[in-house]
Amino acid sequence: SVYTVLVAANATNITHPIPQRAFAVVRVTLTDVNDKTPTFGSVLYRTSVDECLSGALVGYNPTGCMTNGGVLNVLPSVISTTDDDEEGTRNTEITYSITGDSDFTIIASTGQVLLASASAADPNLDFEGGGVRTLIITATDNGLVPLSSSVELLVTVTDLNDNSPQFNAVTLATNHSVSENALNGTIVVHLEATDADSAALTTFSYEIRSGAGTPPRFAIDSATGVITKVAALDYETQSEFVLGVRVSDGGVLPGPLQTD
């Protein structure tokens, strides 16, 4: 800001009874001191991102896993700062930085939060590595004596169906037997599967794909994995059956996963 001041000087004495005057215009320029801290629009921000992403802007929920370079929705419309120092000066030039989680990075000039580039050690953001990530976003101005403020960004990593169900290894490695005289409905074995994905993606469905004979001597409960005898057996005709069983999970994106 510039202030203009008119200064007048008056002088009189006994030898010159007519007053003498002089005028001067003084312009005072008020320079801005960096005394205003950058201020975020909220005390806490929240957003979400699907797992499997890398090199992508946070705030986008794709249909399935994406690789680096996807064109994504961005966060600056959510995370923003103001600085009440004089506009157009270095005191209002904001630089952003991020701490708290190495899976994320930030564009210093805009505040856009991105997933860090994939590496061999950590190829993608993984729900199983933590469902909620806490990031600290710091905005620093460019004043001669920089001022800064920080805010938390909570990123919820949503689970995608990226893990196949697995059978219990001990059960598979064991030979199971049933008497040829056993009643139909006798339980032969209970196959159980596990899945590293969240419970919503692990509604298993079991089916026998091969080996049960013609007509089938064995059946499996599709919901429980329990295999039972359902027809007559004759040891002298066939003493061993090798069943091919498939388990599928209930995932939608990127699709159901299966294990045989």
C-alpha cells in the first residue's frame, strides 16, 4: 500500500511579517511483512483410493486395478490453503510437502496427492498393508521468514479382489478314506479355504470339477466345502478317486478369483 501525505511548513519573523510557506508531497510505501500463516480450509481431510493403484492421484475410485499414468480425479478441489499476506508477493507463494507414509507423494506447487511410483519391493498400494493411512500435509509460504501450517489427510484404502482363495494345505496333503459300505451322506472330508481379502470378498463357492465318477459317487456342498458319499462304492471295481475341486471367492472387481 502507498500513502500520500502533504506536508506544509510555515515561517514568520518580525522583519518579514508576511508568513512564508513551503509544501512537500511525501509518499510512504508500506511493505508487507510475512506475518500471516497459510491456513487450510479444514482441520481434517478424508478421501479414499482403491488398492492396486500406483502413480495415480488420490481421490479416484477406478473399476479395477490400474497402472501408472492413469488420468484421475484430483484433490486440490478438496485440499486448499489461503494466506492473508499481500497477494502477488512471495509471502503468498505456497509450497506443499507430505510426511507419514512412503506410499504417497505430493506435487509441491499444487498440493495434489499421488501414490508413489511402484517399486519391486512394493509394486502397488495394498489394502492388506493397512486399510487407513494417515498423512500430514504441510503448506509453507515463501516469506523471508517462512511460515507454515499442517493438516491431517486420512486415506481409506478400499479392498479389491486381488487375492485368490487358498485351500488348507494340510487337508490337501492328506489321503482321505471312506468305507464302501458307508451310508450315502457320509462325510468324506471338509475342505476349507482362506483368502487374504476382506470378508466382503470371501464368500466361497465350491464345486467338484472332475474325478467323482459316472454317475458321481461324491458331491460337495457348494457353500461349506463338505464332500459326502452320494452313490454306491465298490472297492474291487475302483479303490481310489482323485477329485478335482475348485473354490471361487465372491469378489466383483476385478472379478471372482478361483483356485483348483
